[in-house]
Amino acid sequence: MTSLAARICAIACIAAGVLASTAIATPRPLMKPILLDPSGAIIQPTPTPRPAGTAPRVGLQAGHWLSRELPDELERLRTSAGAFAGGIAEWEVNLDIAQRTAALLTAQGVTVDVLPATVPPAYDADAFIALHADGVAGSAARGYKLATSWRTSRASAALMAALDQVYGDVTGLPRDDAITINMRGYYAFNYRRHVHAIARTTPAVILEMGFLTNPADRAFMIDQADVVAGAIAEGVLAYLRQRDPNDGAALLPVEYPMQRPARAGVVVRAAPRDDARVLAPLDEDSRLVVFSARDGWYEVVVRGGWRTIGWVPVVDVVPTDEMIAPPASANP
Ligand SMILES: [Zn+2]
């Protein structure tokens, strides 16, 4: 919490110097000076681009690999062994495909780190892809899933889009859109809470490559591992080709101050529309963590249970200077 307070203070102080003349007034006075852009996002300093000619660096994390060696701050996840089916552990599949993908990318001049469950502190790279394979009770569920962190930068969104486009086409696996809170709350994305996490500006996605618990998916990931690796490598290369290395602002996750209801009777809705289903009523003690903004609405999660994700009108809430304690990290 202390480091978060320091971060927001640092952001505000730096932004205040650079952007004082263009800053938008906050809707109401805050205890701490947090500068907001017109969408309500916190204004942050833009990262400096890497020197021209630097080889791109990509981190491929083999999910659950060596999870017993996770540091004390992630002790809770040391027993998170991942899925197991058909006599094979998820980490074995993840590591095999990470290594095959690494070979393909290295041949294209990319510097690759194959990473275990433990991510180096504030891991800084041009892309970070966490590789996992799903597991559920029963064998029917199949397909791949892709997700970014809660706080998504334009670069992370572009990386996900590039992978999504290639992965489905090349592997022929169906896409499973049921993105879970655990994927978005992936521990290695959570730079606010953990030292052993990606840097704030590292574009990152988590890919559930298929269901280990589905015989067809499992056979594909094992027997056609080179096809899976080729799809991932092609998606990463497509992202690296299309990005603008000088667009430092694309690397910044959009961050918002925590919000509280402006009045009684505010509700969270399932979609950014006045006639959308009501998911949860709010009271004066409710606090909302904002993840995106669209058309005068905020996409929020309600602090506490972390199960209600929905939308509130921007005019129905006011920012608070309270610290954001995000949902607990997960390792799906
Ligand atoms: Zn996993």
C-alpha cells in the first residue's frame, strides 16, 4: 500500500510539472492531487522508447513450471500445480511449447526468455506471453482463451488481437470466450502487488492454449506442438511488426482512481446502457475499481467480492483518493 501511495504521488507530481497547463480539473477536490484526463484516467508520464536497432525481447512463461520455487510473496501459489490429465502435467505442455516457440522467435532475431512461474522483478520486455493449458472437471470443454490484465494498455490489446487472429486460424481450435477473473487477475500481471511481476509497461497476455482435460485438445497440443508453437510465434511477430516502437503512450495501462457512488440509488448494470440488467445496487460504502471507460460509462468491479463486473454512468460516481487494493492474484 505504501508503494502504491508513493506511485500515485510520483505520477501526480511528475504529471503536474509536465501537464499543468493542459490538466482537466477533477470533478471535486481530492486529498491528493491526482490529475485526470477527460475520460477520468490518471495522467501518467510517457515511457521513453528503446534505442533504435535494439532487438525485441519477448518473455515466454511456461505456466506452473517450478512453481514450488515461487518467492515468499507468492508462497500461496507454490502448490498451484495446474491441470493434470492423460498422464501429463500442464507445466510439461507449457514448457515444451514455450521452448519450441522460443526457437522459432530466436531464428527471427528476437531475444527470448523462457521463464518459469517466477517472473524476474519488474520484468521488462517488448511482449510477455504466459502459456497455460486449461483443466476442468469433465472432458467436454475445449478451445483456447486469451486475456489481458485488468488494466490494459493499447499495446497489450494489440498483442492479444494479433495472437487471436493467428492462433485460431493456424490451430483450428475453437475460441472459448469465457475469460475468467483469474485470467485477468493473473499474478504475473500484478505489478502493483508483487515484485516478481511484469513491469507496468510490458505488453502482456495470458494464453490458455487449449484444454488439457479434453482428449482432442490434449492430443493436438502434444502431437502438433510445432503447429501450436508456430501459431504463437507468428502472432508475436505480427504484433512486433505492426507496433510503433516510438509510441511510448501505447505501453501505459490506463489507470483510474477508485470511485464511490455520488448519491443513493446508483446501480451497476450488465452493459453500458440505461436499460441493461441491474447486477448490483450500491450503497454509500461501496467502492468501485474502474478498468475502462466508454461513452460516458465506466467498466467497474465492485470492491470486496470481486465477482460483480459491470458498468456505471460516469455522472453517478465521484473519484476518491482511497488506495486501490486489487483482487487477490490467481494462477489459473
Ligand atoms: Zn495453468
